[in-house]
Amino acid sequence: GAVVSQHPSWVICKSGTSVKIECRSLDFQATTMFWYRQFPKQSLMLMATSNEGSKATYEQGVEKDKFLINHASLTLSTLTVTSAHPEDSSFYICSARDMDRRGYTFGSGTRLTVV
Amino acid sequence: DAKTTQPPSMDCAEGRAANLPCNHSTISGNEYVYWYRQIHSQGPQYIIHGLKNNETNEMASLIITEDRKSSTLILPHATLRDTAVYYCIALDTGRRALTFGSGTRLQVQP
């Protein structure tokens, strides 16, 4: 089946630094990937839609200058949390759509802790 | 996307069938019903999806009513590892994302 690899699985960083999270589709090409954020005991919230070769589309209330998304190839999208603050601590999850199977596959998530 | 309604929580005895309901009364003709589950601190896992017909795979069965206003996910023999939050999502698949509601927290009891 379709596999999406997300890395790192967890990261701790200091306030003010930037963190990059990678999302790769391993056995299919993904022209569109999605980034979600999940706070404890809450559901997944869509942050942005990442389109290969073009700018990402951000959901209302998500700062595009803070959460930089790059989708430079059909198998890789990256999310960079810039100038991280403790309130950015969350579980970040990526997803990619497998057009052939009509399914959405999710990465295993990245636990970000900003101290 | 059509709004879906699920009970917030359910319990099921290990080895018994778990039947998880979902209401999607405003679903349109080209919207699929997707089911995902999320085990604690992991990414959501695909279970099954369907449009009109009932579907079955190695994980579960999906029963969609004839009017498509509701569906039921059936885990035929629940195990402790099936304890998770289950999400029912109605979506017209284009290039759009899955939108998650609150889901049903299924607790499988030994």
C-alpha cells in the first residue's frame, strides 16, 4: 500500500530557532500534500495544502511566514516552523493523496516541543 | 463537504463486533465516505471508503444505507489494538484535504 514517511518523529528545540519537518511519499507520486496540526485531546486541524511546484494554500488563521511549506518534487514536501515559540509545540502530521487508489495516506507525525 | 455526526465514545468487548455509526444526512451524490482511525500519538490510519455499495477489506466492513444518509463501520472481531479514535469523513475527492471532526473514541475492553 501507499506509504508516507515523516521525519523526524520528535524534536525538541529552543525558542527562536527553526525546525524543518520532512514528508515523503515512498511508493507513489503526490502532486498534493497536506499538513495538519493536532493539540492534545483535540482533532486534527488542517494547516495548509502543499502543491508541487507552486505556492502552498494556507487555512485561515495560519501564518504563512511562520509555517513555510516547500513542495519541490512529487515525493517531498517540507514544513519549516520558523522562530518557534512554546505555543507552537504540537503534533504535526502530513498527508498525501494517492490519485490511483483514491486514498489519503498519513505520515506517522512529528512531536514538536519548543522550550 | 457534508457534515458527519458520530457518537463521542463507545465501548466494545474484545472478540465481539464493533459497530460504529456515522450520520451524513447532507451527503451529495459524488461524495465518498471515508473511515480513518488514530491510535494515540500516531498518524491516522486508513480503514476503508465507499461511495454507494457496501465495502469489505481485511480490516473492516462498511455498510452504507441505500439513501446514503448514514453508514456503519464494522470491525468484526475487535481486539485491544483496535482501541482508537475513529473518524468518519464525507468528501468529494478532488485535490481537497480530509477534514476531521471529533470522531468516536472506541475502547475495547478485555
